[in-house]
Amino acid sequence: MAEETTSVRPSRWLLALYVLLPVWALVYLFVAGGLVQPEVQLVARNVEGVSVGTAAAPDGSEVVLAILEVVPEEARDDQPPRPVTDAMLAQAKTQYDTLCAVCHGPEGRGDGPAGAALNPKPFNFHYRAFHERMPVGATHWVIKNGLANTARRSGMPAFGQLPDDQIWALVEYVRRLGRRP
């Protein structure tokens, strides 16, 4: 006697589930889940010193001007109340490594690991425009107040809980950091 083999065929619903579930998961991961970066279109702006229709200035002028748009005029002229000492700079380095390097990177080039996900990207302290056009008072204001709740809407948090002398030391530290080759 020959044995009869019978095959069990899964239902159509089960087959559809096996096919549709992986497709749905891929769509979710790559589109809704954010694995595909959204298309970003650059918008040319009429900003003094920046040509209309060109890419962002490689010296950082456009970024500096955008930041200065949110810094109050009276804060730009602020100066440290006393000179920053070497001991204050040493403490500022420690604070920078703890608070800032995760976004701005260890050398201040805006390439820290947490900064990769931010838009706009963290500021690069090596930009020529930072040293030529960003007043120390404006840098102090940004560190103290942050940019998250301004029209700039960046990920820069406010560090106003730090004593003012420490903020001024951070200002001096990032300016020196940006002068390194």
C-alpha cells in the first residue's frame, strides 16, 4: 500500500500576514521611524555679507549672523567683569568636556556625537566669522540663555545655573579652542 501524503496549506490570511507584516515594518522603520532623512531645501536669505542663492559661507558668517539676530543688542557689548585666570580656564576645560563636547566635539568643530542628530548643527568655534564677528558678550549670552527657546530653535541649552565667572571662563575657553589649528 502506498502512503498518501497530504499537504497542509496555510490560509490566505496567514500568508498575507507573513508578507504584509515585514513590508509594514520596513515602511515604518525607514519612513515613519525616521531612518530616512527628510528632504531639506536650503532657503536663500538676504543677510548682510552673504550672497543670495549661494551655499552657506564656509567661514560661518551666515551662522554667526543668524545667532546675532536673537542676541539682544545690549548683551553684545558685555565684557567679563575681571580677567579670566589660568585656574578658571582649567575649570572651563573640565566644564567644556562635560557639558559642551558631546555636541560641539572635543576640538570645538561642531562634530560631537550628540550633535550629529541636531538641526541646526552645533556651532563650529573654528569659523573665522566667530572670531571676527561674534562679540564676546553675545557668546556669553548664548551660553547663559541658550538658543532652544529663540527664533533660532537650536539644541543649545541654557547654562544660566553656572556662576557668571564660570560662563565668562567658558567664553574665553571656546574662543581659544577655536584659534587652534
